[in-house]
Amino acid sequence: MAEAMTLNRFILSTEHRHPGATGEFSALLSHIALAAKVIQREVSHAGLVDVLGATGAVNVQGEEVKKLDVFAHEAMIRMFQYPGLLCTMASEEEKDIIPIPEGFPLGKYILNFDPLDGSSNIDANVNIGTIFSVHRRRSQSGPGTPEDCMQPGTEQVCAGYVLYGTSTMLVFTTGDGVHGFTLDPSVGEFLLSHQDIRIPKRGSIYSTNEGNYHLWPDGTRRYIDRLKTIDKAKNLPYKARYIGSLVADFHRTLLYGGIFLYPADSKSPKGKLRLLYEAAPLAMICERAGGAASTGSERILEIQPEGLHQRVPLIIGSADDVAEAERYIQGKE
């Protein structure tokens, strides 16, 4: 029987292909995996301990803060404040960047993260996840700056997510393929379970909140209507699948193909999802797996962020599906 490939072995084998590697980036990925285990432990006990429900606070996004949100946010910060791997962090839950405490070493990387995506579903025991994005710092020295965090997606050196569900999966890319690792709770290790994930060029599933249908522009409505028509040449009609948890909806799209849409609408003309913490990291993963990610008019990875909490529309999934959606949204079909 073949020996299982652990995440640490995989990281080390990749590092050995880069003679100039210092081990810092490998350590960073290992710390992300450890943070995921800590969060997973708390998520798995959520119904047994006092971590369900809301705190009564509202975050910078104007959203109700869940207790598990706070735990995941603090777990990520504790994991990275002291080892000397980062010069600063940015989180969906914080208005400003998160500095490394004075007196502790500074690293050359930046970490942007959504500590617990889909947290509105926590109390219903629906899949949730952590999304992360890593950049190299642009500033030359000293504490990191907001500008270090606000780099376009093309500058990411790593992006990934952790899905907490029937099993816990860590999926990431460093630009050379997309790989998935499943946590084996019996040994406490992430094991390689999905090597070199490739998204189909076209799928047969669409995922969107159709409760917003009446708020969408005409092109978006016509595209969704198109997916429901019968066309054997394009394998239509498509099946509708929507969980309402971005990581879970994207994970299914990545494995099975198709398209996920959170388009602009009359209430959110600039989009709803956060560029730095959601759209850009998932776009890098999707593109490295052979898919595409767009706002409907421009490539997600090429957007220059203008703020830490900038929102964008997100159209992501199989390359042919995204291209077709763009044509409808732009009024070309």
C-alpha cells in the first residue's frame, strides 16, 4: 500500500525544488494548517460548548458577529503574531491592518484572511470555511503597511481555503497546480487526497442566490434564464445548487465544474464579496485549476485594490461558463 503524503512532506518536497528557499514560506503554510486544526476542533464541538450564537457586536462589514467568528479570528492572529513570518496581517473582521506586536521579529510575507466565511450558517450546522491569501511585502523594512496588503491578485504567492464539513479539507495553490488535503482526525494530519485538481472546461451546475433575481440587471437575469432552457448542444438546462456558504459553493464548483455567481445588483452595484479576503484568493485557485474568475467585465486578479474592504461582483468557475456569463452581462448576447 502506498504511503500517505502528509501536508508537511508535500511542502518539504516542493521546497527542495527551489534551492534558494529559506524555509519561511514552508513554515507559513504549516502554521496555516495548524490554525485550521485549532479552528476545526472548535467547530466540531460547537454544539456542545458555548460557541454558537451571536456576540451582540457588529463587524466592520456591518454584519452580526458570531462567537465562532471571534474564535477563528483570534486563533489566526495568535498563530502569526510571534513567529517572525509576517510583517502584518489584514482580516475581514478588522477595520485596519493587524500589526505584529512591538519587539517581535518581522517577516517578508503578508497574510489576508477571512477567518470564518459563511458564519451566518453556523447555527444551522452548514459547511463553513477559512479563506487566506499570501503576498510578499512591498515595503522595504519596518512594520507592514496597508499598501502591502492591498496588492492585486496577480501578486499572490499562495491562496487557499479550509472547508469544515463532513471532513475538513485544506485546498491551496502556490501557482503550480491546486492540491487538496483532507484532515485525518485519527492521526491529526492533513493527507493529500486531491492532487492537481482541474475544473472542467464547462459544467452543468449553476450556483447563485436567486432570491436577488429581481435586483439583478437585465443581462444577469437573461443569463440565468438561459441556463434553465433546453439545449442539448450545451448540456442545458443546468442544475441549480446553492448552499449560501461561499467556500462550500466554490468547492463544489471547483470539483464538478459549472459556475458560481454573486453578481452586482441594485442594492450592491459594486458587488457584495470582499476582493482581498474572498474574491482574489478563490480566483487564483480557480485560474490555476483551469477556470476563470471575473466581475462580469474584468478579470478579478487584475483589479488594483483601493481599500482593505473593497467589494466586487464575483463570477467564477468553468472557463466556458464564465466567458458566456460575461457576454450576457456585457449585453453581447
